[in-house]
Amino acid sequence: MLHNLIHATFIDVTLYVLLAFSVVTWTLIIFKAWQFSKNSFSNQRFHTLFWQMPSLAEAEALPERQCQGPQARIAKQGINWIADNRKQAVKTLKYQGQSMALLEQSLVEQLQTEQQLMESGLTLLASIGSTAPFVGLFGTVLGIMDAMHDITESGSTSLDVVAGPIGDALVATAIGIAVAVPAVLAYNFFLRRAKRHKIQLENFVSRFLMAADRTDGMA
């Protein structure tokens, strides 16, 4: 009796774990889809407005509601750095060195921050995708052990007695695979989106540096 109760408890735990994995997976999928869509829209709108400005000084005056998204935050970081650099009567260590190189470093740091935000949650998706089948397999092994114990106690080895409990035990493996597949597919899809996103931001940083050198006389 105690043996069956312990096994049943462990099997239930594995199923609850898989249920939690599934909830987390689909929550992340919905959130990341919204995040990428929102950032893509914001970047496109800001990109169009920003490069129509004749100088960075005028670009700084763009309305706040139109300056949303990763590219806008990178541009704001660069514009603020240029403004702070000019205000320094005595150059602190932060502003000592070649201005363009220091500006580039500041922009790259903001780019890395944006990239980390875009990649957040992907590691969890990858972990669920690689772990869920093993959790399901663990539940199946426990279920088969429990079924074998019951079969031994019953003293019957007919197909009707054996097939039912083992078939029920295999459900855990099927659920584990069903949870893992969306997680793996979503991870691969969003990872490709994140890489394209990074390339776009790197291109924006390069063009921003050229604009700063041309319109603001950075040396």
C-alpha cells in the first residue's frame, strides 16, 4: 500500500512539473512574440524619424512618445554622452581618451544591454526543451515499475493485465515530448530573431557614429 502511494505521488509530481513547464513555455512564447513585435515597430518608426533630422541636436528634440524602442535608447545614450562630454570643464577618467572611441564604447554597452533584454528567457526555453523529455521518461519509468509491481502481486501476465498499466505509464513520456517540442521550436525561432535584431542595432550604431563625426565634429 505504502509502495503504491509513494510511486503514485512521484508520478503525479512529474506530471505537475511538466504542466508547470508547459505554462512557462507558452507564457514566454507569448511574451517574446509581443516583445519582438513591439520593438520591431518602435525601431522602424524611430529609424524613419531619426534619419530625417539634419543633426543630432535636432534629433534630440524628437517627442518622447516617438522615441521608443532599442534604437531610440541607443541614440539617447549617444546624444547624452556627447552632451555630458562637452559640459566637462575638466575631463574625468570617464571622458579621457579619443572621443569617438569612447562614444562607440558607450553605444556598444547600451547595445549589449538591449541584446540581453531580447535574449532574456531564451535560456529557460532551451532548458525546458532539453529537460522535459527526461522528466516525462522519469515518470514513465516510475509508472512501469508501479505497473510491474501490481502485475506481480496479481499473478497474471495476460496482455489485458499488462498493456493497460504500461500504456498509462507511457503517457508521461508523450507529455514530456509534447512540452519539449514547442519550447525547442520557439527557442530556435526567437534566437534567429535576436541575431537579426543585433545586426540591425550594430548597423544603427555604425551609422550613428558617422553622423556624430559629421554633424557634431567629434574628434
